[in-house]
Amino acid sequence: MNWALLAAGVGLASYQVWAITLRWRESHGLLPADRKIMFWTLVLTRGLGLLLGLGLIVGALYRASQ
């Protein structure tokens, strides 16, 4: 098991989930048009970071199975 790769993936994914949750809660006070912009900003920035974190986790598990 590549523990460093796994820890990096878990850390990155956890941080991104926390950041998405925090920003989405803040967006409920915005106007609908601004909330739509916030949604797409989160998808394109934090969402990609979340996918990268999940990819690191999958990579660590894949390397462990070899």
C-alpha cells in the first residue's frame, strides 16, 4: 500500500468536500443568478479537486492490488 498516496488523496478529497459544503451554505443568501454562478464555480474548481483526490485514492488502492 502506498500510504503517502492514500493520505494525499484522503486529505485532498476531505478538504474539497468541506470547502464545497461551506461555500454552498454561504450561497443560500445570494440571489438565484449569483447562486447559479457559485454552483458552476464550485463544480469547475472544487469539483475537479475532489475528482483528483478520489483519483489518488483509487490509484493507491490499485497499486496495492498489484
